[in-house]
Amino acid sequence: ETVETIAFDAASRRFALGTGNKLIQLWNADGKQAVDALVRTLDSISSSVFTTAFSPDNRWFAFAGKDRSIKIWEVATGRNVMTLKGHTGWVTSVAFNLDGTLLAAGSLSGVIKVWNVESGDEKFSFTNHKESVNRIAFSADGKSLASASGDGTVKLWDTLTGRETRTFTGHTGEVHAVAFSPDGKTIISGGTDKIIRVWDANAGTQVREVRGHEGIIYALAFNSSGKQFASGGADKVVKIWDAATFAETATLTGHSNNVMSLAFSVDDALLASGGTDGTARVWNIASGKETYKLSGHTGAVNGVAFTLSKSNAPKSAAWLMSASEDGSCRLWDARTGGLAATLVTLAETNEWIVVAPDGLFDGSPVAWNSILWRFANNTFSVAPVEAFFTEFYEPGLLATILAGKNPRAPQSITQKDRRQPSIQVAATDAQSGASVTPENPVAARTVKVKLDLAEALPDATHRIGSGVRDVRLFRNGTLVKVWRSDVPLEKGATTLEADVPVIAGDNQLTVYAFNRDNVKSSDRTINVKGAESLRRTGTAYIVAVGVNDYSNAGYNLKFAVPDAKDFSEQVRQSQKDLLNRFSKVEVVSLLNTEATKANILHALNNLAGDKAQVSPAAAASTFAPQLAALKAVQPEDAVVFYFAGHGVANKSRFYLLPHDLGYKGSRRRLDAAGFQTILAHGVSDQELESAFERIDAGQVLFVIDACNSGQALEAEEKRRGPMNSKGLAQLAYEKGMFILTAAQSYQAALEVAELGHGLLTYTLVEEGLKQNMADAAPRDGRVLLAEWLDYATQRVPQIQQEKMNASRGVGTANVSFVEGEEDEQDPARRNIQRPRVFYRRDTPVPIVAVSAQPTQATR
């Protein structure tokens, strides 16, 4: 095996070898002797990537490989949204049809599968090849799919009927490459016989043999005009051909090994190639010169794909994706050759991570806990990715990059003080005082947790200790206690204590802290076993706030109250009548005049069990007896808080606007003083954060159907991210909350008279639950909370677009638009409402609703 990297650890007298097969071999060593013995081989958690493709509409991209699954990513969100499984062999090729609704994938097993991209449903499975499927290609109209196989044939498939329509024979060995001309009339193929064969797609006959390569042909590609095509293979060269005369027009040299993949840019000015030498190269077609050599992969580059410019300029190639056997895909700026991001998915899972060159990252918690960051210095230095969460976590990183927004980390990750605080944790029975062990279940409802914390002390490279700050304590992934800011230390150490409620069964108590540079410590975890006598069935509390009638009639709405009623009733019915997960469901509705700031905070404070926080106005409220139904929640309980009404964003803050606005003047003549009055009467995200932090429920859902509500998920700092930052997003991350907002921070939340609802609530209630349309793949008759919220984020903009398109030229009476766009008749120029959702991907996802039979509704 070729050795690509080596690193010594002098302290433990070991060294590590990094090899080309993505294994790390850890060896014992003696300074004067040869290697004693192989200690351990660590296999990579990623899987070799053989192929990648962007959908022509730039909505999706996909890659696949050795783990036999296909990962589909959504460009708008930058998230791995779907994993398609079913192949029994390594996936060798993926392709989208023209409108991006279908994805096809071929594998070494000889099978081709075609999926509906929106639903994830398998549409066809083609099984007529006798050997591996090495490459596939859609015709421009998407009606036909061509496949090249190790059985020496090229087959043509009808994607409407799922039938084989033609078999092309003539190759004398394996066929590795196939491509459709843009007009769909011509197919070219190549393989081990070193010949490019040209076929009439309609007649099924060979019309030409093109010779020139001295080795196996692994890659073929037409340009978008159909006037040229390119070929590459084992002779290490790329050739350009005239598609009309089949004359060779250029030979491009530079690769030091097999050329495995080719792709033209949409403007036909650039050609990308990938090879087993671990590089991707970008060539200028006009000059025949290499523009960029893209290095960084440590394995063969098996796939390359261009995407279009986000500016919708039809002739501009913005990004190039390269897929490698090293287990990663890399995104490059096609105009500069700069690396923009590296994407890794974990083998046979839905876990993923995206990392920018300066250290910014996004991904799933399992992934960022599973990957180590290696630092290029004189020491054998590695650290978990999540240790740098505070400054470098950037939700939606890939979407931000693809949108051309050029995010930047606040500082180089190598400049951080990477020394992590140390933590020891122990628990005692709050009643007996006896130490808690997994073998001795506790019968007390609470345990006393003791934390011993210590900073990393000054050393040769650090004049001061690392410090300890922002200590957090969790039970089963939910935040139960936080000590904010710097923790006072005595000789570099301190002890903290807290009383923590526990439940029957396992209670995993986890603690972490941060150093002075906001670098996270490793987690310290103990398990407390709760006695069976502690078992109880929880209560579901639903608080629904809806305001149609404001104290200032100029702010009145039409559908907020019906929305609040329908939402709470549908959720109540789903939980009580269908699931029976709770002993009871308590519903408190604060509507119109009852929806005051005092009552809203009173409701939340009751759930937190904090009577001291109840204001005199709330205590004196005529609605106080109903609010008394809201008790201090316990870990087995669930809380659903829903708000429909006005919302407003001001700088970094967001405010729910209750009935009692305080402002009496004209809405259209609102001045600075009036605006400040409204803010003072609003319920701020800081007040919401403070209340929710004290609510110790096992599950919490917060839905905000209000304008500008996306601001509630923004952090105060310029960076975005929920760990050790400020705001509801941080709290949602730490408490395992689910938060759904109706719109982005700059957008209105729309009402549709024809529907009788706000768009968000209509999507959640009428479609998502009542019609079970949120039951996504697999359609199993269950609507999971994550499915429900994700459905709303996708469906709301679709409904608005449909309504606006339907109203073109016939007025817009039935749709409310963003202020200032009422007279805009062109739907393409209007602002589209896009909800935001936040939930931690590793949070257990409860069921929202079930149906008697699995739904067949499409998304």
C-alpha cells in the first residue's frame, strides 16, 4: 500500500501511517528498531465517492459511491436532505433528467434505479444488464436513459414506461462511458476497445467509429451546443472532437494517470476533467490550455460536474464539484479555481458535514462529533470539530457559499487557544446522599450533581490558563442547568452543584464547558438509573395565542384567531385521540383581548413553575383561572407554544406583538417614538428565551406565524450558530426544541382569503395533518414532527407561487403580499415567503399524527 502521510507521536512512542485506501494505521515504534507490530487500523468513516451531478435547474445535487447509497442535497438549504438506498453494489453513476424531477443511478450489480426526487419513491428498476453499469446519461427531453455496461453493450431505456427500447452491440470489451448529444439524436460510447462508437439513437445503428486513444476510454461528454465532444481515458490525455466531422481538434495533456470524468461548462468555454492522479483540471477550450489544476484530494477524482451561476446568467459557470475516492466531494469556484468547501457524508448514514477552508463548518451533530481536525504544526495535534463550534459553526454554510455570499470565519482556526477545560462529574441520591451508580437505581425524583472543573494551566506557550466558562449540564440531551460567563476558579479549579430531576430508566447526564477562547471541552457523561417507581405518563400542554383584534384597529388581522383555534384543536386531537401518549392534554387559548403581554408571559412562567415571575397585571387578569391549568412541567411532559399575529424585527431582536400594543396612532404614520412604544409592549425573543430556558419539558415545539419571525433564530453576533451564542437558536439546540417560523427575518407572513388561513398554518393543519401530506418517505401512515415542519418549509413557497401565478392579470385580491408589492403583477418579481425551521438533527423525533392507512398523497 502506498504511504501518503506519516506523523510521529513522541510521547507515546507511536507513529501513524496514512495510506491511499483511506486507512490510518497506528504502529508501536522503538527509536532504534524497526516497527514492532501493527497496533490498530482505523477505517475512515466516510465512503469513496464515484460520481456526482447537479440537476439542470440547480435545485439539487447528488453524489454516490462505495456505500451503495445516493446522497441528495438541496442547494437552497445546503443540506443533505435525502439518502436513497436499494442498490446492492457500489454506485458508479448518477444523472438527473432535464427538469430535475428524476434521478437515475447505476451500480456494479448491473442494476439501474430511477427515483422521484421530490418524494424519494423508486419509480423503476432496470435489471437487463448482465454485468456492471459503468455510466448512465439522460436524453435532453428526459424520456430516454442510456447505460454503458461491463457486458459490452449500451442499452436505451424508456423512463415513462420503464422498458428497454434498444440494445447497441459492437464493442469488443467493457463499455465504460456513454453520452447523449443535446438534440437526443446521437449517442457516443467508449470502453476497453479504445474506440469511440457513434450511434443513431433512433435507428439503433452504429454510424461511425472514432479512433485516436491509446488506452481504455473512461469518460465522454458533449458540450451544450452539441458541436463538440470530449473523451478521456487510460492514456492520460483528454481529446476534443468536432461532432460534425469527428476530427480531433485538440489533445490536452497534464494528468499523470487515468482520466475518469469529464464535464463542459454551460457556456462551453471550460472543460473539467478528473483523474486517478487525485486532481481535477479545468481547461480553456479556446486556447487548449490548462486553466487550473485543482489539488487537495487524496484519492482518485471519479466525477466532476459544473453548476450554473446563482445570478441566473445563462452563460456563466459558477461552481465545479469534484467527487473523490478519498470519501469527499469538493466545491471549487470555477472562475478562480479556489476551494470553497469540502463535503463529507458518513458511510451508510444520513450524517454529513461541510467544511470551508478557513474552518467554518455545518453538518449533523453525529458527523461533527465523529471527525477530527488535524493541525499542521510540529506536534501530533488533532481536535474534534465540535470543539470549535462557537466561532466556526455556520448553519446553512453550503447554501450561503452557493449563493455567492462568501462567508468568512472571524479568525484563523489555528490561532485559537485549543486547550480544553477538564471536567469530572458525580451524582448522589438527593434523599439518602448515597453515591449513584448505574447498578443502583435511584428512587428520589432528583439527584444532586457535583461538577469538578479545572482549566488547562499555563505552559511554555501560554502565559495564562485556559479559563473555564459557560458550563452546561444536560439530561438525555436536554439542557437543565447553565452557569454563564467565566466561572471563578481557585488555583485553576472549582466545584459546582445542581439538583436535577430524573425519570424512570436511563438518565444520561452530560456536562461540557468552554475555555476563554470559546473552545469547547470534551463531553463528560455519567448514567443515572431511575427506579421504576418514578415512571409517570406525561401531560401535553398546548398554549395557542391568536390576535385578530388589536387595541389599535389599524393592526387588525383576519385569520390569526381561526389559525390558533384550528392549530390547537388539530394538535390536541392528534395527541389525545390518535396517539394516547399523554395522560391528558391541556389547551389554553389566548385570543384577542386575552392575548396580552402579561398573560403570554404568565402562561410560560406557569409552565416553568416560577410564580415569582408572574406580573401583577397577569395575576389580576380575568383569564388567570384558565392559566392556572398550566402547571410546572416535568421531564415526561411536552409543551407546544403557538403564536399567530404581528411580529416585528428590530436590529438583532425580534418581538411578538400582543393585543395591548400601547401605540394608538396611525399605522401608516408610525414615527420613531411610536415604534419604540410598540417594542416596549412586545414580547421580545430575550423574554421568550428566558422563559423557555426554565421549562424542563422532554419535548418543546414553538411555532411563530408572524411577519419577520425568522429573526427569532438569528444570533446577536455576525456569525450564526446555536452553541454558546445568544438567542432562541442556541436554546433550541441545547434543549432539543423544535422551532418553526413563518418567514425569513425580512419577510411578511401572508394570509390568503381563498384559503381562510395564513399560509404557514394552512400548510401545517389543512394539508400537513388533515390530509396527511406531511407523511414523507417512507409513507408509513405516521407524520413525524421533523417531517411536518420540513413539509411546511417546502410547501409554503410553492403555494404562494401557485396563487400568484393564478392571479396574473386578474387581480390579486385573494393574496396578501409583502408591503409595497401589492401592485406588482409579475410573480417572478415578488418576494416569496420562506419559513425557517430549526431542530437538532440528533433530537428524538416524536410522532405528531397517525392515519389508519399509509397515505398516498404526494408532496
